[in-house]
Amino acid sequence: MKDIVAAPIFALLISILAYEIGIFINKKTKIAFFNPLMIAIALVIGVLLLLDIPLEDYKSGGDFISLFLTPATVILAVPLYRNINSLKKDYIAILGGVAAGCVTAVFSIWGLAKVFGLPKDLLASLIPKSITTPLGIELSNQIGGIPSVTVAAIIITGIVGAVFAQWILRVCGITDKTAKGIAIGTSAHALGTTKAVELGETEGAMSGLAIGLAGLVTVIAATILSGIGMF
């Protein structure tokens, strides 16, 4: 039994199965709070604790899934290409919205970190919370953060965005499809984009665009701020 649970294929299978269960529950309940990824994380943690599987054994198989992070992000360019006219028409508003969202994300973390007296390495770990995981990990390494903390922050941010995005947009009275997509992609990266895709093709395309732009703007801003000693 120990040899079975230590095998990479076991970790891969329980990860996929947990996510499929999450999708099933989400579709059956139609409750936004029951996000498939959040359910999958809880189930995997439960299995690891129940079977006493070391994290290192799980990572041996879980790392196979990580290989698909970058291709999964790149594939978001497909709906973007289909809606290229929307980008050409509203490029000033799109770039302005993404830039505003990134600056707000970075400085809100910086301000809260100062208020609560967080150490510099933890502050640096939280700065990339709103960008996609591959970029976030690399940025965290460059500015002196802790990659594992960064990954956790990115996942939590994405789940919160996916769960509450539609409600927040409704409360704020945002009805424009492009604005919805840009807002979700800038604040909640790829996980939020899964919700944007559910809202519509234009929302999904704009959210996919925002992921790349937000990553670029955040990397530039964070590198400059780190260089002048802000964190």
C-alpha cells in the first residue's frame, strides 16, 4: 500500500478525481461558493492526511500537473483572437483598466503589510498574488519572496475572484462585457477567468488578455519598487 500511494501516478489520479468531484458538486448545486478548485484542494488535503502521505510523495505526481500551467495560460489566446476587434476598439480603456488594477493590487498589499508590520520577505511573497502562477513564482524569487507562500496567495486570490466576481460586478453596476473581463482577469488571473468564460466569450477573451497584461505590468512595477527599496 505504501508503494502505491508513493507512486507519482497515485498523486496524479487523486488530483484529477478530486477536481472532477468539485466540478460535479459545483454543477449540481449551482452555488458559486462551491468552486471546483477549492473543493479539490480540500479533498486532496483530506486524502493526504487520512492516508498519511508525505507532501514530497504527492509532489512527485502533482508536479506533472504543474507542467500544464503555462500551456493552459497560453491557450487563452484563442478566444482573444476571436474578439480582436473589441481589443482594437477599446485598447486605451483596456490598458488603463489593467494598469489601474495592477497598481491598486501592489500598493494595497504594500499598505496593509506596513499597517500589520509584515516582514519584507512575506510582503514580497504577497505582491504577485493577482498574476498567474508561473509569473508569480518567478517574480517572487526575483524580489526576495517565498514561492510557496506566493502560490498559496495566488490560489486564494483566484478562488475568491471566481466565487465573488459576478456578485461584485452586479453590486458595482458593471454591465459592459469588456469591462467585466478586464476586471476579472486583472484581479483574479486564470482562476477568475474560468468564471469570466462562463459569463460569455467576450468576457473570457478580455479576461485572458488581462492575465498577460497584468503580469507584465505587475512584474515591471514590483521590480522597480523593489529596486528603490520599498520592499
